[in-house]
Amino acid sequence: MPPISAAYDRILQALAQHEVEFIVVGGVGAVLHGAPIDTFDVDVVHRRTATNIERLIHALEELDAVYRMGEERRLRPTPETLAGPAHHLLRTPFGDLDLLGEIDEGLDFDSLSDQCEVKDLGSGLVLRVLNLDALIRSKQRTGRPKDMWAAEILKAVRDERKG
């Protein structure tokens, strides 16, 4: 399994220890599939049930997570805001965390759950990660140059595996 930074590992450990249901997407998802890319945050799609949001709030408290915009005001997500489809761009002492209610115009945790792989990172950390094909599609849908570039790298990883 490709290594992820200790800071990102700490964020993912906190979510897992609080039994938060989430799917790793974005750059960390790409790294976990073996893509040689740099990433600057952890992107996860969280399940938006009341029980899961309560667990998520506890994990965010442990991580001292606050919104990146207006960081000096130390605003934190609430259960009500986490229940919606919005993106929550947070800063923690361990790195940035993007909580996504959904991706790709309406794909939430439940609709993505059958497009995941389970990855064992060792030390008891087992994660759901968006599978390679779904991650490629997600990167392509954004149309952003950096995501198109990442999609090409992910295609090369997929082709190498088949190869």
C-alpha cells in the first residue's frame, strides 16, 4: 500500500476511531491506488445520517477542525450543516480536510458505496476508497486541468495493473 503522510493518516485515524462512515476520494484516494501525485488535503464523502454526523462532530472536535474561510473566527460545522450536500473546507493542525456531502452533482455516500474498495493501511486502519474507475470519472467530470492530469495518471495506474 502506498504511504500517505503522517498528518493525513492522523486525520483518517480520528475519523475511523470515531466510527465515522466515509469514503476517501480525491488526491488521497489516488495515492491509495498507487498514483504518484501530491495532494494538499484529505477529501472524504461522509454518510449524512444523524448517527454518523454525531460521530463526525466528535471526530472534528478531536481534530480541532475549523472552516478555512474566516479561520481566525474558529467557526465549526454543525450537525445541521453537515446533513446537507455542501462541501465543508476545514483546517486542522494535521492538515486540511474537505468534507463532501456529495460529489459529481448528486453522488452521495449511499450512491457511491458500491463503487468502493476496502484498503487496509495497516495499524488497524481500514478505509473505504472510491475505486479506480469511479475516481477517474470523478476527476474527469470536474474539467479542471489538475484533475484531468490526475485522471491521466490514474488511467496509467489502471493500465499497468491490467498489464
